[in-house]
Amino acid sequence: MTKAWVVSVDMGYGHQRAAYPLKDIAFEKIITANSDKIISYDEKKLWEKTRNFYEFISRLKHFPLLGPVAFGLFNKTMEISPFFPFRDLSKPTLSVLFLKKQILKKGLCKSLIEHIKRKDLPLIVTHPIPAMAAHYLGVKKIFCVATDTDIARAWVIDNPKENTITYFAPCVHVAVRLREYGISEDKIILTGFPLPKENIGGKSCPVLKKDLGNRLTNLDPNKVFIKTYKETLRKKMALREKSDHPLTIAYMVGGAGAEADIGLKILKSLKEKIMKGDVRINLVAGTRLNVVEYYLKGIKSIELEKYEGKNIRIIYGLDKRSYFSNFNDSLHTTDIIWTKPSEMSFYTGLGLPVIIAPPIGAHEHYNEEWLNHIGSGFIQKDPEYTSDWLYYWLENGRLAEAAWEGWIEAPVLGTYKIEEHIQKHS
């Protein structure tokens, strides 16, 4: 298998989650552009300022008065123009010109590019800044994975007519947007988002189908959806009469650690069902040990500590790689993902319905719209009454139908298609 430089950025989880499934073709390892040991001290400081500011603003949003105002101003810098009408959006924004100056004048990504120039391999990046730096500093084979259902102008260089970056688009919407930004057709490849191979099992999706067949019986206890589409379901997958696990919900905390409190509200509302063994909650804390500690204390305060590790599990890792591995393993027996509409929106392609927590940032609003459009996402109701509205949705088979729509409508084979393209064009 042809190898490639695979580069990501430690800013939340999205860009590294997109890189993780590409580990099989990564030369040496997946490089983190803002924290890897090959990155110079000065570059790390430039990146650190940006990351700290982003996480601060993400948390500040939830404070009254000042928070929403500060976040609104910040969000302007990430603003994505309305999708319609179709028009020429190739003119560079101030943020694009600023990034170019940071790269050419301040040396942003300089040590990264010097490192990868040691060996002539394709470069795959999951963040626009290293891709733009590679272009400006003369790297020839550059591939950029877009990580949301719509992207800002900041993903494209100042003069798109000179663009040398090939974009892997996760959905049609992004492909069209890139054309609006002036990227030529030959530099846009519609692949889908790179999802973990361990949850797919190959191009025929044997693992995904097995997991979905096991999941649907939990999502449709009254067999409303299953009875209507029984023959189709039996042809497409190994539909089980009874699931091998209780109804399992994964509540995910974002990279900035915001909104962890929703997880405890879910536990309180579903306390009786947890104690009876009817439902299992996975509290996904990522790599934030402070969130793990917060949940352990919260579980004790709700008097559910005897169920921790059983019907309540905290999913985390000491680093991103171990976290992604642990989380992907837990997905085999997960029935519902509850998350803000981040890059996790694409995981609906694994046949997972998504309960949508409040979005943060312009791109997440577009992800929410996309989930609603394909029919696999539902905006969360009041978490304190989860036991009421969640089981109302389960009774009529809506969540089972959403799981099916996610698998049918969302691209699934992004990782395989990216690997294939690298093999053919390297």
C-alpha cells in the first residue's frame, strides 16, 4: 500500500478524528501540525494562541450577557455565506489573507513542510492551514479532507486559479461550495467523510450491517418500522429478533469540554431505567480527565455509583489515538449518538440516529441542517425530560427509521475511496 504523509491539527476532536481512519496509509505516523515534536517552538506558540482562544470562546458562549456577544463576534470570522443563490465567491476574505501572511511572514507550518519535503510522498491534511502552507511553500501532491457539510472561504487559498490542492469532499454540498470558491472540477473528489474501518469491515460493510441489524431491534421495540420494511431489512443485513445489549445512548462532550452537564441531566431522567437495566448510557469524555472526574462525582451525587462501569460507562482515553480506539469499539453496541453537530454528524452513516445538542459555530449549524435534511437527526428536547420524549420517539419507530436513513443517505466509504485515490495518483 502506497504511504502518504497524514497531517492533522489538535483543535477540538474533528480534524484528528478525520485523520485517525487513515492511519493505515500514514507514513511513520499521523503528524499533529500544532503540537508534534517536529514542530518548532515558535510555531507551537502561534498555534497555541489560536487553540486556547477557540476553546475559551466555546466555553464563554454559555455565560450570560458577555458570552453570546463575544462568541457572535468570533463567529463572524468563521462565517459561511448563504448557499443560495449560486455565485462566484472566489474573492479572498480577510481571514484568508491573514493566514497567508502568517504562513509566509511568520513561519506558520514552516518546520512541518521542511519535514515532509524529506520524502516525496502525497500529503493528506484534515485542516486547511497546513494544506495552504504546503501550497504556498511548493509541495506538489496535496490532498485536503473537508471535515464539515459546509466550509468557509478560509479553506481555499487567496487565488484559487493557482490552486494545487485536491479536496476530498465529504458530501455534495461541500463539492458545490468549493466550485463557488473557484476550485476547478478536477481538484474536487467526492469521497465522503473518512469513517473508521473497524466499524465498517470492508466495502460491502459486513460489520456495519451486523451492528445495524442488532441496533434496529432496540430502536423499534414495537416493530413499527421493522414490520413495514421486514423483507428489505432481511435482504440487506442480519436483522436480529432481540438485541444482545440494552438500549445504549452515547452522550458526547465536545473538544472544549462544554455542556458536560447535559450528561448528568440525562442520567437523572433515565435513573429508574438504568437501575432496571433497560438502558445504558455512555458518557463520552474524550481526553479530558477533568470531565471524567466531573462525571464520576456527578454519578455519585445521583446515587448511581454502583452502576458505573455497567449500565453507565465513561468513554475516554489518555490521548486522542486511544480515545478514538475506545470510542469506535463502543459504537458496536451503541444505538443512539447524542452530540452537538460536529464532525460526528457523518457517523450517522454507520446507521446511527443523532440527537442534536446545541451547535457551536456556523459550520455546526450547517451540519445540523444536513442531518435534518437526510432524516437521521433530531434536535434534542429538554434533557431533564429525556425519559418522556425519547421513549415517545422509540414507540413509533422514528429512531429506527432515522438509523436506516443515516446508512442509506450518508456516504460511508470515505476512508476506502481516499486510500484508492492515493494509490492511483501517487
